[in-house]
Amino acid sequence: MIVFDKIAKSSKILNPLKHFKEDIVTFEYRADPLTGRNSTVIRGMLKYVCKSFVSDEELLGHLIEKTKIGCPFCPGSVKERTPMFTPDFLEAGRILVGDTVVIPNLLGHAERSVLAVLSREHYLKLNDFTAKLILDGFKGGLAYLKRLNEVEPLIRFPVFIFNYLPPAGSSILHPHMQVLARDRPFYLVKLLLEKSKIYCERSKSSYWSDLISKEKNGARYLFGINNVEWLVPFAPLRGSNEVQAIVQGKSNLLELDDEEWLGLAEGISKILQFYHKQGYVSFNIILVSGPMNRHLDYFDVNLRMISRPGIQASSFTDAWGLPYLLWDGEAMEEPELFAEKIKKFIRATD
């Protein structure tokens, strides 16, 4: 059984914003239903930090123009200044899908690491990330994984990672995503696989299927597209406007069909449109998979995405010691309130 475990806490302060009158600060401790990872929901935090998530438009404009100079991913440079696959892996040297160009990573983060350059444009507002643009990136990454699976079947654990703009950890501004693959799972994937298997053995059912059944049409459920279910997690990993997607019954990326890839791309585009409406410019996405060499009844491919701080002269990062080193989660508002904001936006735009 899935249990949404939470407990409310509070403390008293003399609040200088209210002429030092006694005030009560309230928050919640929540536990992830699968992993047990702690996440603290801090009511009022979003209002406190929201200024740091929007950008200085003039400074952003300067950054865009400055980074165009010498950008290796722009159309005039991508064929001359980026790596190519060796002929024994791919005779053409690069994978092309629409405007997407898939290339080896010059300095990879895993033994098999590639980049999918997504756009001919050097900079995109978040509402310019169309489903087609994202889908072409996924298709290019998938073509790479299929070829990798043919020549190196022991490299079984892939992830897609999307870091957009410097606040999200991107060293190159031009829109791109990474595909990392290695012979062992990344820590989060390992944890999810282990916990999912334990849950299945105890409950005789899939955690991911049970989670969808329990969340569907509830306060945190957002929408479904082509067998991909979208929701706001009960206990966010990071908490910066975090959204989750689950591909039902598919345990690795090679099992997804065209419609499911489109469901992921369309969902991402919808959430990025919402982020744009909120004034955000930067984000991260991870898409995780079970091992590519077999189907697992107890695990489903799933995705997480979050917004990140804006471009400002006085730098701010939500990547501090609690989530990054202590590995506790933190949410700046109740997930249920955040989910309602997204649903209201989608109802208005649809």
C-alpha cells in the first residue's frame, strides 16, 4: 500500500515584518512513498524567494549576445567545431533528426556520453520549446541508444539530462540535452530500482501503477498524454516547481513507442509554457530508465523536471547544503497548491 506520510510542524517568532508581533511559522515533513526520502514543505517560501527566479532582461540579453560569439552549437560552427562518432560506430559521424544534431560529448560524464543540439537558434524562451523540437531531440538520443545497444550491450543504463542556462548547470547556453549511458545505474536509478522491486515483492503489484491509480484525478494529478501520466510529486526531490511524469508499463527507453515519446515531449512543452508564464527562464529535466536489456514488471520509465533561478547580477542558487549534501528534499509551497496553478494555466490555454 502507498502511504502519503506527512506531519505538520510550527515554531513561534517575533516577526520584524509585522512590527515584532508574535507569528507562527508552519511547515510539513513529508516522506517519499517509495524511497522514504525526507522533503520539507515550507509555506511562504516561494513568496520569499520568487524574485530570485525571474531574470534581469537586460543582463540576460547581454549574456545571449556574448555567448553567441564562438558558440560551437550554432549552425555555422556545429559541423566544424564539434566531435564526430568514429566510423566503426556511425559511418555518417553524427545523427541528424530535424534540427537536432547528436554528437559525442567532448568531456563526457559517463563512459558513453553524447549531446543532442536541439535548435538552430542560440537562445529560446521556454514557450519556444515546441513538442516537435523536444521530440526530435528524443528521437536523436534514441537512435544513439539503439546503435549503442547493438555494439555495446553491456552499457545498459541510460539517462536523458536537460540543463538549460547557467543556473541549471549548463556551461553552454545554446539549447541541448545530454544522453549518458554506462554499465551501472546512476545512484537515483539504483535506489528507485531497488525500492520498486521491494515494493512489488511485498505488495504483489507495481509501485508505479499503484501510484498512478492513487493520484489519478486527485489534487496533484495534472494530465495524461499517450500513456504518459503527469503529476506533481507528493514529496519533491528538489521542490523548485517540480513535476513528474510516468510512462505506464514501460521499464526502459527502448520499449517506448512513438506515441509515448510524443506524450513526453508534449507534456514537457506544456510545463515549460507554464514556467514561462511564471517568468522563469531556466530548468532541469531528468528522464530515467531501467536496464535496456530486459523488461522489469516492477519499474516504469519516469521523468522529473524543475525550474531554476533566473539570470541576475547578484547570483542566487537553490542548490545549497540541505538538498545537495544532506540529500533532503525541499518544496517552496505545498505540492497541491502548485499542481492547481498548473491545472488552472492549462485549462486557460486549452
